[in-house]
Amino acid sequence: MVLIYLRDVMPILISCAIFSMLAMAHKIFLPGKYSAFMQYKEEENVRKTIQSTSIRIIYLMVGTLCLNNILGFSEKQIGIGIFIACFLNIWPAIIQNRLLKLRKNRTEWLLLVGYVLFICTSVFIEIVTIRLIIPLLRGDTTVYWFDNQGVTILLSLFLMAFPVTVETILAKFARIVVIQTIDTFLEEVYILEQQFAINNYLIEKNKFVIDKEAKENDINAILLETVLKLEIFYRGRIYNRILEKIICRFFPKIAIKKNISVGIAQIRISTAEDILRKDASSFLGEICNDEFNIKICAKLIKKIINEYETLEEKNEWPYEQYVDIYDYISCQYLGAFVWQKDKTTLVYSAVLRSFMKEEKLYYMGTEQAGRCLVKIWKTGELQIQYNEFQELLEKIEECTIVRKAIYIDNQKVILEFICDNKYYVGLANQFGKEHHCEFYVDDI
């Protein structure tokens, strides 16, 4: 017996896409009533979980009703579509929490059971809708129990006394008290490090844009690239981005009102307004564009770095509350509080720290920079000794073309050279930072 025929493929894919978009719409338009299983374990908000589950049941029923009655999809086609959509939704969490390993502790088993029940319940709702709800709506069948007043009273009392979903019960059994530090999530950080070592299509596609924006904002391209990779991993699914484009293009007022996060860097609309100093309506059509989105992201990171340096210089509160600059970037970028960092914020900071451990925050060039002209200059009273300037020259002379090197004691310093290696760009920028010189890089 064949489970799926060729004619079933398109209805299954359409069903999967529709329910994935409905789930994303739930998350974007009703964030206050959206809760995932892991989110419940952290927040323990029973009311929010019940509201989220109720909304999920409603859109599963309505979606099934439309697909079955309007498009004529079968129970099997819709059910498999829902199964795939749910599976794609939970798969990253299963991998990230390593729930497929043979030896699991009690909490991991309960998490896995919770995810399996999530899929089974979703498919069960679809089956009940087609076999029971639709016939009831058409008047093709009647259910005695639904018309029985005694059953109605008992059901009402039960729902008032026990307003708890399956997710809530499982999460309560899995409840543990843990002080979350980055050590709690070392495995997740390791997984991300391995995944980020693999080339990403969106990053490769925009590598020259990343280099350009990093250069213009004087931030390390690796820092910008890592932030983008994190956003793609956590919130960059393709159907999310399609839905974001549809909302921004056809429902701009809703996008602005809900202040949604959009684009490759998941920039909030209010944040983009603050960075660009423009009204959202003037750039909403562009914000989903990768190049424009990366531009805002680079400016935002530069702003966050400047804020941290100001706090550090003045030793203002809450500077001492942050572990380092990467902790600050993570909290500010994700909107987390320093005294209440969630798992995502801790993992963000750890991954940034890991990839930037041997890097500077400022622009150091990239492999995509190619052949470029580097300029350093300073006029007026100098704090640069001739031997320091000569030492820099000796480091770069062998592998660069020095076009101009001028040192006039207490008057001016000018250095121009051509190179094709980011190491020498980094040397020049580091020298400029240390001696407060102007620094400029231009492609040739």
C-alpha cells in the first residue's frame, strides 16, 4: 500500500506552508498570547500557555476547514502537511537540546515526549475537525453528548477547576530550579560554533555588503557576520521572511503598530527609525532588502559599541553588571535585561565571544576586501614618536606598496599604502586607534 501518491505532493506542501505561516502569524501578531513548551518552562505563565494553546487549536481547525472544504484536500494530505510543519518547527530545538541521543536524563525525556505530543495533538485536532466538526457544521450528524445539559455542566466545572493543558502538565513534571549561566548551555554553544563554520548561503550572497558596511561603520566584519548568522539561525526561516515581506508591503500599518522584527538581521521597525532618524513609512518598503537591513544592523552594532565605551569610560551604572562588550551587545540587540538574561541572550554572548576572541572590535579588513588603498593621517600636535611610525613602516613595507609616508615632528603624519591582505589593514587601523589618527580604506 502506497502512503503518498504523486498527486498528494502539492496539497501536502501547500498545507505545510499554510500552517507554518499561520504559526508565524500567531507569533508575530499575538506575541503576548504565544508560548512554546520551552518558553513555558522558563516563564511558568499558565494563562499565556492556555491562551496560546487555544489559539493554536483554533487556527488548526479553521485552516483544516478551509483546505478541506474550499480546496478539497483530503484528511491524509492535510494531516501530513501539519505533521511536516510541526516537525520543522520543533526540529531545531530537538537538535539544539540533543534529544535524539540514546542516554537522556528525566528532563530530556519529558522534553522529547512534550514535542512528540505537540505533533500528535496537532494531527489529532485535524482528524477531529474533518471527522466530527465539519459534519456537525454541515448538519450531517449529531452528537448526543454535546446536547446533554448534565455533560455541559460537568465539562464547564472541569474547565474552571483544571485550566491546564498537556504542555503545562509536562512542564510541571519537568520543573527544575537552575541558575542559568553560560555554563548551562555549553553544548548549545558548541553546536552553533560547528554550524557557523559551515558556509551559509545568505552570508555568502551578501559577503561584499557585509565588508562594505563593516568598513563604513568601522566595526569588525566577523562581529557583523556572526550577529547575522545568529539571527538567521534563530529567526531566519525562509517562510518567516516571506511573511515579513508580505506584511511590510501590503499591511504597513499593522507592521508599524506591532513593531515587528524583519529582515536578515531581524531589526525592529522602531529600532530602524531610531538608527535612521526617519519615519517608518519612508523606508518600510526597503527594510526587508538584505543590503538595507545589513546597513541598519551595522549602524546599530556601532551605536551599541559606542554606548558601552561611554559607560566604561565614565564607569556608569550598569557597566559593572555586564561581563564584557559581547554581553552588552547581546542584551541590547535582543532587548534583554542585564539582571534577567534568558537562554538566547547567554548563548548569543558566548558565540560572539568565541568568534571574536582573537579579533578587535574595529574594522580589520576581510578576505572579500581584495586590493585596497589604506590611509592614515593626523595634523596638529602629535603624540606619535618617530620610532613608532618607523616600526609600523617596517611591518608593512615587505608585503605592501607604500605610496606616501610623511612624518614631520609635532606637525603631521601621513601614510598611504596599497595591500591585499586584511592583516595589514588591521595593523594600520590599530595604529590609528592607539594614536587617534584618521583612518580610511578604499577599494581599488
